Amino acid sequence: MATHSHSRLPKLVEGVDLRALPIGPAEAFVLSRVDAQASEADIAEATGIPLESVAKTLEELCMLGAVRFEEPERESRNPRKPSRPSGAFRIGPIVEASRPQETHHPAAALYDPSELLEAADLDDARKRSILETYYKLDHTTHYELLRVEPSADKRAIKSAYYEIVNLFHPDRYFGKNLGKFKAKLEQVFSRVTEAHDVLTRGASREEYDAYLASRRKTNELISVSESALQAEADAIRKKIEDDARALSAPPIAQTNSLYPEPRIVDAAPNSQRVSVRPLDPDERKRALARKLGRSFSPTPTPRPSVPAISKVEAQGHAVDELKRRYEQRITQGKQQHVDRYLETAQQALATHDPVAASNALRIAESLAPDDPAQAGRLQDLKEQAGGLVANHYLQLAQYEEREGKFADAAASYQRVAQAKPTARIHERAAYCGLMAERELRSAGEHARRAVALAPEDAQCRVTLARIYVAAGMKQSGLAEFERAAQLAPKDDTIKEWIRRLKRGEA
């Protein structure tokens, strides 16, 4: 019997440089759970990621040559231990004493394996636990970090916190040489403490849960691939064409060589005799006259002259008519489907579901890209959906900025700017990009757009000036600070920046 696909065992391919793979944190997180023992279902349970997403990620890693699949043995000589309860998260990898020779640990997907060789009074298992947790901090929720369910109460959260702190509290390693692990350990401890503080306070936990809900909604929007929507649109087009072809076919009539017109066939009850009733009026009169023993002479009826056409011309007319019917059916079918998807999008917007609305609109636009009759309604709904999506990203961006997650906040503000390109949104995207200390070029572009939209806004110019300074363009930065000082002459912070730049201290 075939094994279910989700029971396959993914294994790391030996000799592959995992650090060189073109993957992001999410793929690296899944890859870190590949230990030649956990199946796809086990990995989904351990990470809390939906099974379909885990399977898709593993297939992509397989295409990159980092993972290969094996079917589990029907009768394993070394049965696995019972899986942990659903929703239980582990911080470090499972390290088995019977396999000390393991050199390609799955956690190496998150960090350079050479970091394990750094001098420190820590065993390899503790080093791996610290490194894996540290490199997952940017994409691990508070619940995952504390290894609790989102429904856990305050007591359960505190209990989980004290258990984890026992592993990551810096005081536990007092007097030991931690080397470069010290800074990582302190940051992990800080994040674990932050998770505890947020989840044990009612208001902050409610705000954090709202943030996670918005993030899930936006992740759903991102996860829908263009290829999947295109495949659905192509399937609809094929159905429209098949239906149009069937409905446009010429009708098949029952004919007889003696009667050029269609005839009606009546079967006798005993199915032994068949009578044919001619449809021509003169023929019926002639038959009646014969039955009465009389003669019948039909009055000749002048027929209108019909211009003679060749057989080729007749066939051409027939082909043109079929083509006209086919194209008419295609147009009608597209209009019906576009109307249906636009209605679906409108209903989704009414229930504040940007994912369903955006997907429906993308399919509708694909089916009728140049339909002037639908262009106005389509554009109106797209603007509504774009505004709804932007609101979700704005909630994410504001929360991420408050929490100091500037890289995430910059990315979220950039998505908001696509639908709401205001000066304030561009300025926030630029500021968060600056504070994240990366992507200064993108931050500079947003800052310049903010200045172009609001040239009299001192804050926009200050942000642009700081980006110039961070990029080493101090003269351009000084010029922008001086323009900002003209707009806000009482701002002492701007004056201090100008003094420092002129003294060469910045």
C-alpha cells in the first residue's frame, strides 16, 4: 500500500553548502527541523506551520538540491518515540548521545557551522541550542519562543518562562568563558523576557494577538502565487471555449432524400408500421385529393428570385456564421465569469477579507483585461481592496516600529506606500529603513519621495539628511539639515546635527 505523501522522511543532502542556498528565514526554519527522522507531518507539528506550507517548502528545498525524500520503513527496527503534543515547540534541536559523530547538523542551515568551533565553556548541544534560538528570533513568535499554545493562561506562561530561563539566563553561566556566545545569549534572554512581559499583561497581549492576526492575514495574501491564479484563470477560459464550441455547433436535423425539409416520424404502437407525414401543404392537399378520388392542380406560386451563389460561397457563409456564434458565446461567457468574480470581490470587501477580494479581482482582470464595460467597476474594487490591504500592513508597521523591529516595519511601510503613497508613509518607511541599518538606498528613495510630496515638512528633510549622513554623503546631509532648520528654526536637534557636521563629528 502506498505511503501517504506527508509521511515521507526528508533528509539533508550531504556536501551541500546550506549557507549558500537562496532561501529566506522561513525556509531555513523548516530546514532546521530536517533530521532524517521527522516526517513532513512531524515537522509541521513541531514548528506550528501548516502542513501544506511545510510540504511546499520541502519540495522547493528538494529542487534546490538541499533535501531528498525517503519513504519510512514499514517495520522500523528503531521505532520513534511518541510525538509531542500538538502545539508544543522546542527551542533547540534534539541531540542524541548515540550519534556524537554527526557533523552536518540541521541547525547549520541557520548559521555558519564554524561558529560551533568558537572557544567557549559550553558543550556542543548548548552551543547549538543558543545559536539556533538566536538566529530564529526575527521570525519566532512569543508563543513559540516560550513553547506554549496561544490559548495558554498566565500561569502556564510563567511556568514556561522559568523553565526556559533556566537554560538562557546569563547568570547560569557565571564565571564561564562564553566568548562570542555571551552577546547571543544575552539577546536570547532579553527576547524571552520580553515575550513573558508581553503575554502576562492583558493589554499588551491583546495588542500582540491583534498583530499576529494581521500578520497571518497578510501572509495569506503573499502566499497566493501568480501561477496558481493564472492556472485557475486558464481553466476558466478553457471551460468558456468548450461551452462556446458546443453551443455554437450547427443543429443536426433528421432528413429524407425524398423530402428536402425535416420530417416527423411517427412509430406505430406495434413498431411494425411507420407513417411519414409530409410537411409541404400542396403535398398534403394532393394526398387528400387522391383519397377522395379527385384531382388536384396546385396554383403555381411565383417564387422570388434568389441570386445564385456557389458552393464555396455557401460554405464560407456557414463558416462565418459559426465563427460569429462562437465569438459571441466567448464574450458572453467571459462577461458572466467576470461578473461573478467581481461580485465575489465585493462580498469579500464587505466582510473585510482582503485575501479573497484581491484573488477574485486578479482573476477577473485576467479574464477581461481590456473590457471597457468592466474597467470602471474593476478599478473601483481594486482601490477598495488595496486600501484594505494597506490598512492591514499599516497596523503591522506601527506595531513593529513601536517594538523596535525596524527591518520588518520598513518592509510593511513600503507595502502600505504602494496603495497609500503619502509623504508620511514614505517618511516612516525611510526612517525605519535607516534605523534597521540596512537598505539605505531604498530608504533614501522613500525619503526623497516624502520630500517631493511635502517639501515644507521639516521631518521629511531631517530623515533624508540622516540617511545621507549614514551613507557617507555628509555635504548633502548638511544641506538638507540647513533646509530643515529654515522650516523649523526652533528645533534644537536640527541645530545640533548642523554643529556636529560642521565640526566633522558626525
